[in-house]
Amino acid sequence: MSDQPAGGLLLVGCGKMGGALLGGWLDQGVAPASITIVEPADAALPANLHPDIIRCKSENELDDGSRPEIILFAVKPQAIDQVAPPYARFADAATYLSIAAGKTIDDFETLLGGGAAIIRVMPNTPAAVRRGISVAVANAAVGDAARTRAAELLSAVGEVAWIEDEGLMDAVTALSGSGPAYVFHLAECMAAAGTAAGLPEDLAVALARATVSGSGELMRQSSETAATLRRDVSSPGGTTEAALKVLMRGDAFEKLMSEAIQAATERSRELAQA
């Protein structure tokens, strides 16, 4: 049996997002010995897992006297109903965080008990390079200290925003949770268009990747709005203006993006009700 230190962090699942959070915590200075991972698959763990981190293959290896401060569920949504209930025994001392898309606070209160302190979180994949953004919503059982601690832990992989209306989480999922895929597709489309315009494929791909990633970093560091940055690149009568006249014709691109995010929002709601 492994004894989780009082006030420690218990990470349930160590896939891509769980691993990103773990790496962020270690970079942030969290003591490795205060972290316990429950992960049955050896292949899911980082190759250079710190030796002081406690590793369990199942919740059965945790000592009944364990008193974790934070329990973070980083497993697939379809596994939550089976994975979460054994951790209800820690509800008197722990705050639970979940990054399982579509699983609501009500779902977790059913699984863990109505008095459990629960924070539902939607991160996104740039967390892997510490450039993500996580949106969180807490139930009434979460106190100010636990909220602050959760924000500290989430900030290890990027920005953190809070909402009070859980119903907004579907739109958050559609915009930022799924959003990196939209950006990657933009890079794909730009590269394909460059190739069609006569560029060698490898050069078109390199130009698209560097342009998208560099523009994102410029926007991150700038205090200007995206609209202002766009206008700054667009000289009257120039090449950029010519391209934007096509992209912005009849608000076609804006409408397409709106439809895409609405479709993702509706799908998120369907998954929450499944």
C-alpha cells in the first residue's frame, strides 16, 4: 500500500494531458514526493518519471489513511463512471478536479457524494508546451483556498479563467478545447494553397507552420486586439488586402467559424447528456 502524504496531489491518469500537468507541476516547483500517480499502463508514464513520485497501478494500492489535498481525474470521459467512485472516501478532505470533457459537476456529485468539492476544468492541448488555457467552474463546496490552489496548479500549463455558469462550458469546449484543431487545419489549408500556387510542398508546409505559430506568439505578446493586428498587416491596395477581401467576402469565413463552433457546442451538450 502506498501512503499519499497529507496535503499531496493525486493524479488519476497520466496520458497526454495528465502528463502535461505533471510536467508543469514539477517545473513549478511542486515537490515530487507530494505527488501520487494512479496509472495502470506503464507506457503512459513519462520515460523519466521522477523517482520520488509515488506510482500506483490502481486505487487499491492507496493507503486508507491517505489525505490528498487535490485529486485530479485525467482519464477519458467514458471511464469516469468506473474510475471515480472509489475516490469518494477522500471527500472529507480533498478537492476533486476533472478534465473529462462532457462530465458535469452533477455527474461527479452523483459519483462522489453531494458534499464533495468539485471543480470541472476544460484545458487545451497547448498545455503540453505551457501555452494552454484552462477554464474552470466550481461547485458551492469549493472554498476560496481550494480555488486558489487549483488555479495555481492549472497555471503551471498556461492561463486560467473561471466561469460561474457551468452551462457555458459547452461553448468553452467548442472554442478553446477544440480550437487548436481549427488552427492546425488553417495551417494545413495554407500549406496546400501554397503548394497549389507553385511552392515546393516542404517549403509551403514550413512557411505555413512558422506563420501560424509566429503569429500566435505575436498575438500572445501584444496588447493589441486581433483585429488591430490584422489591420496592421493590411496595407491599402496590397497583397494582404487582396486576400482578405476573399476571406471576408460576405462574412463567409466568420459565418463558417460560427457554424463550426456551434456544431461543436451542440455536440458537447449531447455528450454531457449521454
